[in-house]
Amino acid sequence: MESLTALKNSVIGGDEDSAADLTQRAIDANLAPKTILDDGLIAAMTIVGEQFKNHEVFLPEVLLAARAMNAAMEKLKPLLLSQNVPTLGRVVIGSVQGDLHDIGKNLVGIMLKGAGFEIIDLGHDVTPANFVDTAESESAGVIGMSALLTTTMPAMKQVVDLVHDRDLDSRIKTIVGGAPVTAEFASEINADAYGFDAASAVDRVKELLDITQ
């Protein structure tokens, strides 16, 4: 559909005003909100995610695309809520306790949101209990943890252990990532998945929730 192609291109190009305007036009043309979301916004961010994975675009372009998507979502969100349009799932993210770095975590949040997930971002310096309490109370299927400092990585194990201690393993999956984090470390602490970068984190979360699209 021509109008959704234009919307998709405006998000990819990071044109915030155009994305908001074209979303409103699509709404006024009585296009289904889920169609606008899937074929316009999510389709655009999927392309941006692939371009980022292939080093065809870089962080500034991703951030601009995310701003454009958010501007469009401001127009679309009331309709999605009123029609109870489902998301792919709910994910709690944050930088672990003692870690104040959040650029990587923010990028993962952008990419997950662009893929159609609902994100609950707890920010940085998040305690193990806060991660698990929030995931439990918000019925989130995944906890995503980030660390930039090797000294804060043990906090990831505390979160994984707390999920296990509360017998939530079947309901809540865990994924870890960050510059010093490795797949081997993720395996050692019994995390369910490891995200090498933001794009791979989206793929892993989809796998954890058994999403095939």
C-alpha cells in the first residue's frame, strides 16, 4: 500500500514529522491500526535492524529511526490500546545493580520495541529483586540484563538464581549481554540466552518466546 510504503520510508529515514503526519493520514483513511503498526512501523524497524546488523547504518541512524517510530506510535497507541491489539510479548530490561551504563541497553530496547515487543525499561543500577518482582507483576516473559563492567556481571547470576528460587523458570526467561559478557558466561550462570548485540538480542528473545515471525 502506497501510504504505508511512504510511512515505512519516513521511519527508515528518521523523518519524525513525516512519520507522525503519515500515520495520522493512514488513521484518517481508516486503515486498521494493526496494519499500520505491522506493515509500516515494524516493517521499517526490521529493515533498520538488518541494516544495523550488516553495518550499513550506525547508531545515530538507528536513534533517528527510533524517534520517528515513537512519533508515529504517539498517534497510533490510543487506537492500539482501545482495540486491544496484542504485542509479541512483554520484556523487562535494565542494566544490573552497580552498573550505570545504559547505551547498549537502550539500543536493545529500541530494537525490541521496533520488532513489536512491549518494553518495561527499569533503567540502570537495577537490583535483582526489582528485575524479578517487575517481571512477575507485569507478566513479562523475558528479563534482559546488560552489564558493561566485569565487576557487575555477578549480579546477573543473582537474577537468574532468584528466578529459579521463586520457581519462575517456566514463565520467565533470562537473556544477558554487554561488552564483557560472553556466551560461555551466560551458560555458566544458567541464563537462557546471550545477546551478542542488539540485533541478535531480538532474535534470541523471539526464540525464547517461540515466535517464528
